[in-house]
Amino acid sequence: MFRHSCCVAFLLLASTSGAAQAGSQQTFSRSYDIVYVRQPRFGDLINTIWPEVFHPGRLDAGADLMLLHPDGSEEVLVDCDHCSVTDPVMSFDAQWVYYSLFPDLREESLNYQRGDLPQDGADIYRMHLETREIERLTFGEFTPNLGAGTWDESNPVNPPNQFNRLGYGILNLGAMPLPGDRLAFTSNRNGQIPTKGFTNPTLQLFVMDVDGENVEQIAPMNIGSALHPTILRDGRLMFSSYEAQGIRDRRVWGIWSIYPDGRNWGPIVSSLSAPEAYHFMTQTSNEQIVVEAYYNLNNNGFGALFGLPVRPPPGVPAFGSAFPSENPPIDETRSFGPTTFQIGFTPYGYPAITPMTHMEDNAAPLGADGTTRVGKFTHPSATTNNDLLVVWTPGPANDLNRPTQTPRYDAGLYVIDYSTPVWSPDELLLIKNDPAYNEAWPRAVVPYSAVHGVAEPTTLPWLPNDGTDHTLLPEGTPHGLVGSSSFYKRESFPGRGDGAFDGLDAFNTAQNDASSNWTYQGADAGLYDNSDIWAVRVLAMEGNTSRLYGPNASELDGTDFHSHANERLRILGEIPLRKGAGITDSEGNPDTSVLFKMPADTPFTFQTIDRNGLVLNMTQTWHQVRPGEVRTDCGGCHAHSQLPLAFEGTAASQPGYRVYDLSRETPMLTQDSGGNPGLTELNQALVNVEFYADIRPLLQAHCVSCHNESLNAGNLNLNDLSMDSNLPGDYRRLADDSAAEWGYPAVISNARWRQSNASRYVRMFQSRRSLLIWKIFGARLDGWSNDDHPTESTPGDASTLPPGANPNRADLDFVPSSAHPAGGMPALTRDQRMTFARWVDLGAPIDVAATRGNPGLGWFLDDLRPTLTISSPRPNYNPTPPTVIRFGMADAYTGINPASLSVTASFPVQGHAPRSELADLAIEVAQDVFEIPIGAPLSSSLFGARVLAEVADNQGNVKRVNVRFSTVASGTIFSDSFE
């Protein structure tokens, strides 16, 4: 039964706990109420479903919102039968509880084809605890990229057949109050799916006023997914970020921080050692950050808790060494007893808070009695006196039979006293554990000041974009500036790996996890010196709209392209880093600083490239810059364990430095006939390199005369154009043959091409280590010589390896021939050779839209809406009545469609009546910045006025901005009298 009704108070049921203690814990005495979620439990033998990183939209029906009093009595705040509550959080004054509600989680209301996501979605509500009045704050808003499908924005689930559809509802989750009566939350309202298929769907960060107005997406870089924004006392948000960018392991999640307006994001804890998920988090009274680590999917989000200071001491790096053995040991307990582990880039001051257990995907260890397992933890939440509320379950706390999975979860509410490390369940203080239920999500009903000593967190300025940060960013710009002080100052190498390969990944080994390179930590494409660094390639990134149902449906994986990362990566530009002889940075190294301008809100990443344009390393991380933001504090290339090199004083910080405007030009590396690098500037938005358009024509013109079904040179037939699983034979042989179906097999025991090898010829994103590129450039390019590792004398025949050679140490050799002479294939120009390399380094993309019957909706699809920002009027209070409507608009790919611009206002503008179209009045006052003078002065007592603007790119994606503002400081508009 669903008894949740907006703005209706109802009687509450009182109950007393029949709590059963799982150990000999003392009962925690407290003076405050606790809000928590009472989830169903089905006994010791039947599992329960808890939302976690693998399935954040899954939950058993019947999870109630509860209010637990100090005397043990409790009240039902939201009584669910078919519905369920999750993600409760208190307002700073402790008068309100925010939560998300799934209205219907019955089996028949789930879409089994889409990971059992609910058709009715979930929305955010808040309840006033004194009056029990409820307000609904979100309403299933659906805002897909309109150029990426045919959508009915009013119905994502089951619109008429002429529309695409998600097949499940919109999930608005993880509400977190912010200073200034704002609210952060996550939502899949943009209708995208993760690039890696190990979570569903793509949830992204948004901020809105607490009454649902002034909604803004603050992190377009959330191409993977984001979960549970959590406020820090200093005003930043922590959140869990899906880190599976590039070819990193698809199971890794880290904790990042970000300003509430989307600026200044950065890592707090990254998953760089093994496939843990860092997810639930809080901050205690002494400002310590507490994070949970667990193994996704297999333990319902239960794991171990760890702490770290909010910032390291001055002059101390935030992270330890890239090499695990050089970092402090961290306590944990495994099946064989207490032990320690070490991880690369350990955050400074990182103690285990729950060393009695571990985070792995096997059963929790046995306790002191040798029979009972000590369980695991989830849902940490700060309370008064530096105490930590936690959810703990005894037993194995794992869904796999390793070595047991029963008894199933019996989660209860507990306290870790003074947040001190817990070595035994007996050290936990019991609040409530009713064996008939699973208790979850404890939140102390106390003001923020009772925990942190201040009424609310620091208020950080909201996206100023006022033209004061840099002369290249005028007020209202839709662009940002990005820079780094050095590419020499780097830690792009793996923290562990094969000694025979200098710590990098072996060429092709049957050993799993032989190196962390490219999968967890580091992304070095072979051996190289800093002197090989020549330029930086800036890549634009796009998400993937879920077009799985309806017209032009892409039913296989939601996309109509194939690449090794399932990501659209496009080149915004390649910028030289060499400044000339004698120009050094403050550390005495050649100055390799950079500064460039680009459209804001465009996800991007970096590749460091050599003089041939080949990738040396890749930053496998989502990046973004917001409108008007200057981001130059990288201080190096993943140099986490070092203090950053200041950007000030570098060549790129000087007035004479040329700042490339990647919104207007696309610089690209080139070479003259002698191989000397140069630069050409293309008059186009960006550069795509794709198989059908760029690679097959070169293969047909220069390769198939030898590599065909008759001559079959190298046992490689590049003239086979037959289709298999939407991929042609020439592509599969070059870039999709890990099973060694064609050509020569590998010499390891299973004869396959493993690790980063897509085939014998291509390593994913590593042109320097790809045999195809060696043949084209006429040289071995990976920093090793043929003699460094064994190679079979007869291709594919392991018996012809040198006597005693280990197949796991074998690689391939480059041997010049008449067709592939030293120095490169003479029929290919330098630019054509670089085209092959770029294709490999972009993930070997191929557009399969046409073969799937969806032309135009594949690799070349623009799946990113344009940038549109309004800097005047500002959202909410404007101390001075605005005199102009100022906005900026830009688009990184297909470009702005000027005819699509619409601007309206709720007040008269230049004699035009309210809600009249004002686009024709716009005047460009700076690059991509426009103003509409308002005319007659606005009232200083204006309240709840609006400006609405929207624009589309040439793909048809629409961006809308709806600013509600006032010129009188009267607070935020609500339908009630509580604010």
C-alpha cells in the first residue's frame, strides 16, 4: 500500500523494538532522534537488495522511512508496501528530512530487460518533521539530447511508437542540502547509459533550489555515473564517481570533490589498486572524512570504512607514492587473521576505521569464537561528539559462496564511539537491530551546528563568470581556460608490473593482473623518456544516449559505433609543448606548460604524444571546465604524490604566450619529409578519425595488393569486407581479433591476444606498441629492441621460441622488408601514417550506424548539447536590478544553430510585453557572448522574475536555461510558510 501523499499529514504508528543483538554490544545512550530506513528482511536464507554502484536504482519494495526516539519507541514517517524510501538526509536546521521515494517496486513494475529498473522511477521529497507536511521537489523530469533520438520529453517510459523510450522511469536520488537553500542530487534525466556496462543507468550531478527551481547540471563530465553528493564543512561536495574511463577496469569507483557549481573538481580517494568501489561517505565532527570501500555487486554495498583528513598539512602531498610498497600499511582482517595491505597513491593519513573486517568479495572473517563471522559495514553518517553512525551486519556479508553466504544480511544501526578503529563487533554500540528488518541510512536529527560547530557549511561563490579571472574570458563567456604547468612532472607509470618489462604490462601474458598499467593505475604506452614528450592532444568526450527502444533503436549495446572504450573521443587539438632551447621551468626542466581555451561544459581528457603524434600516456579520467572558469592547478600529469608545480611563472602564464582557442581552431601535428614535426591549423571544429572514412581507403589503396585472399601476405587478408556482428572482416582482423580467429595466434597457452591487445596488430590506445603502426612507420616504436624479449621464429608457433623462453615474456619483433622498409612505407605520406596512429590512439573507432540501419546515429553523432549560460540576471537574489540579459553560447562539435535561439522574460524588455520573443534583440558584445538591454529599469522589489533561454546545435540537441531571480532579498519562494 502506498501511503505517501504530498502536503498531507497523517497519523504515525508507534512501535517498540524487539532488537536482537548479534554480539554483546552495549546499547548506545543518546538524547536525539534518528531518522532511518527500515528495509525488508526475508530471514537467514533469502537475500535482500540494497542500492549500490552496480545497481543504484534497485531496492526491495516495502522500505519505510522511520523516526527512532531515544527511548526505543519509533514512528513510521512514510509507510510503504509497494513503494520504498532511500537516501534520507537532514536539513542543516534539522527541521526537514529529504529523501527519495520509489513509488512502485513490485516485480511487475520493473523492466527486466533494463536491469530491473522501475518504470515509475524515483523522485525527491522532503518532510517537515514537526508538522509531517510533505513536499515533492522533483517530478520525473526528462531532458534527453533531442538530436540523439526521437523523444517525447513528457514520457520516457512508454510513449507512442514513433518515439524512442528508455523503458524505465527517471531516478532522482541522493539529495544533499547546500548553503543558500539549494540542493545537490543525482539524476538520469538526460537519458544516457554508461560507457561501460557495469552499472545502470548514468546518473549525473545536478543542483537546484530546494523548491525545485533553478536546476543546473554541474558536472557534464559524469559520462560514466555519479552517486551520493555529500557536503563538506568547507563547502565542497564529495561524490562517488564511476572511474572506468578509457580501458580502465569497468568496476572502479572513486571519491571526488567538486564545488557545488561544478568548478575545481579533484580526487579524494581513487580506486588504483584493485576493483574496489569507494562509495558511501561522511565527515565527522573533527572534520575527518570517512569513506567506505567495497567490492561491487557481490556484497550489497557492505565493506570496510577508512578515514582521512580533509586536507594534508601545508607542504605535504595529498597522496603517497605510486608504488604500494612505499606507502604505510593499512590494517584489515582476512580469513587467516589480522593483516595489512598497501595501495598506490594512498591518501595522506588513511587509517582503517573498521580493521576487524575487509572490503573484498568473500565472506567476512571469523570472529574470536571461531564460528561467527564479524560482518561488514555501510552507510556511515556523522553525529555529535565525533561519533559515527554506521550500518553493520554480522555474518559473511557477501552474496557469493566464498566459503558461505549465510546467514544473510541482518543489518542494524550502531555507533562507533569517537570514530576510533573497531577491532571487534563487541566494540560497536547498539542503537537498533530488529531481526525482522534490515535497518539502513541512519541520520541524527540534530542541527548541523551540533556536529560541526557552525550553522551550515561554507558558502562557496556560484560560478562568477564575471570577466575578472582572465582577459580571454569576458563576462558571460561560454568558454573556459585549461592549463598545466608541466608534462615532465608526471606519475603516469604503473605502480606494479612485470620486471622484464620495466614495470609495464607484458606484451601478451596469460597471467591475470600482471601489471596495473592501463587497467587500474598508469597508462604508459611502452618505454620512453621525458625528452620524448612533444605535444598534448586534447580530446573531446561524449556520453551515449540510451536509444534501445523505438525508431532507429540500437538494440545491441545502445550505441551505433564500436571502439575499444565504447566512448566517442574526438580531437579538439594537438598543442606543442616545446618552447625552445634554454626555456625551463622553476625545477630546471624544459618548460612544457600549456594553456588553451575551449567550450565549457564539454567533457575532455588528455593524451601526451611524441614527435610522431603517437600516444606516450593517456589521462584516463573525465575532465571539465565550467563557463568562465580558469583551471591551471593541475601542477603536472597525475603527479599525485608530489607537490604541484605552480602555473604562475611558467611560459604559458606569460602575456606573450599563444593561447590556442580550440573553440575556433584545431591545431594538429604534422611532419615534413625529413620527419621534423610541425603544426598545421585546421579551420574546423575538431577532428574525427574513423575506420570507414579514414582507414579503409588507405588500406585499399596501399595494403590489399599484398594482403588479400590470394597472396595473403603475413596471413593477413585485408580485402575481406564481409560482415560479422556488424563489423567487416578487414576491421576485425586488424582491431577486433583477441580470440585469434584469423592470422597468426599468440604463443601463450590459450593462443589468444589478451590484456591490452585487441589483435596481433593493435594494442588499445597504444599505437607505439602496435605492430600495425611499426609496419607503417618502418620502425619499432615502443622503446624496446627486438632482443629485449623472446619472439618465436615462426609466427604463431610457440615451439619456435628460443629454448627455455617463457611465452608470457614473449613479444613481437619488427623486421624490415621490401613492403615495410625501415623508415616507413614510401607510398604513405607522413600525415597518412599519423592518421593510422591517431585511429589506434582514439580506440580504433568504426561507425556501424549504416550497417545497423541507423545512418547518422553512430560515431559521428553529436551526443552533447550546446553550452548555454546566463550570467545576468543571476539566479535568486540580485542586489542591483539587472540592466541587461547577458548570455553566452557555444558548441564544440556541430556548432550552434543561430535560428534556434529563443529568449523570453517574465517582465517587459525594450517595450516588448512579458513572454515576448527577444532573440532578435541580442547583440554580440564579445566572442560568443550576447546582451539584450532591458530598457526601462527593473523594480528593486522584483520577486520571482524569470528569464528563459534555449538554443540548439546543428545536430538538434537543445540546451535550456530557466533563471528565476529577485531583486529583493526575501528568500526562496515556497508553497508553504516554513522558510
